[in-house]
Amino acid sequence: QVQLVESGGGLVQPGGSLRLSCAASGIMFRFYSMGWYRQAPGKQRELVALITSGRSTNYADSVKGRFTISRDNAKNTVYLQMNSLKPEDTAVYFCNAHNPLASMSFWGQGTQVTVSS
């Protein structure tokens, strides 16, 4: 059974930081591209950051220079360090595991991030 469990969300003031974690089980983690997506109320889900199995990274323009994605294959965990948070970063953040060779994709349940004073 595949599980992606996100943690680390919460309420933070503008300019603050949060670190999200996503622990994966039931997959061969090192072969998967891992991504963080977010969905704000009334908006479509969007890609925030992606890290491939080869550790190449890609970021949405809106978070470049503020967010950093990383992975620890020994712990089957992907992280999203979020700095200089803005109110527009408020959303539910979802973890995604994608294996392009096997055409398999899995989602976590999401964690709420609220940036507000």
C-alpha cells in the first residue's frame, strides 16, 4: 500500500518560514520524481517544486529564490523549505510521487499552510 504523509504545515506570519516533509512508503522512492503542489481556494492545483530521481530541480516562478526542495532517499522523504512566506502562498500543499517509466503517480492527503498576520 502506497502512502505519502505530509507534515509541517501551519500558520505563519508573512516573512516567516516553514519546512514541509513528505514521508513515502510502499514505493521504490529513489526511482520517483517527487513534487510539491498547492491548491488555494477557488484555484487550480499548481506545481510548486519538483525534484527528479537524479536530483534535478524545477520551481514555479512565484517561489524561485524563496523555496527549496530536497530529498533524502535513505529516509524516503522529500522536503520543502519555504522562506520569506507571503499571504499568496496560503494553500493546501500536496506531495506527489511520479514514476514516468511506469506511468504511476501517487498523492498525499495535503497539509494546510496559512500565511497571515
